[in-house]
Amino acid sequence: MEKYTIQKSPFVVPTTDGKLIEEHVGLATDGNKNISIAHMVAPSGWSEPFQTPEFDEYTYVIKGKKQFIIDGETVVLEAGQSIKIDKNVRVQYSNPFTEPCEYIAICTPAFSMDLVNRED
């Protein structure tokens, strides 16, 4: 029986917006449905559509700043800060700042396109 697993080759999610997504744990990497852990770098000017995910999402900012619009309220996180956004809350993620934003995202249950509910 394995006592631990070291992730040496995270799944790199293909993107078209210049964002780097390296999933270390989750559906795409190891089939884990309960949690996903990803290292991300969002370039300056990046943004996603509004979404209302069916998972809790935790974000820890390593470098730069990340903007969140949470039910109409704008929140900016800086390096060394973290946030938990509860499931079923409407949110938009973006980086309107000049520097790239490097962060870790953890979703419970795991991130899935079926659960993110992005708006068109």
C-alpha cells in the first residue's frame, strides 16, 4: 500500500488566454473528485467570465495581485494573502494589474467544467 505520492508532472491545462494552469491534484491529473490543487500564473490583463461554481474555492496569492468581483463587491488580494469563496456564490476572477499574478487554487470538491457554471 502506498503511503504517499509525489507529483512530479502536473497536468498542464490547455488555455487560449495566456494563463498557465498546472493541476497537481484533481480530476485531470489523478482522478481525484474530492479536491483539486493547481498552481497558476495569470498574465496582466487576464480575466474570466462570471461564474457560480458548485465548489468552494481557496486562493493563495504568491506574487502580484488578483482581483475578485464577488456578488458585486470588488476584492483585491496581494501576495501573502488568501481567500475562501463559498460554493454557489457568483464570482469573476481577473488580473487587471501590470504584473503577472502567481497563485495556488484549491477547490473542494475538485474543479470540473461541469461544476463551474461559467456565464457566456
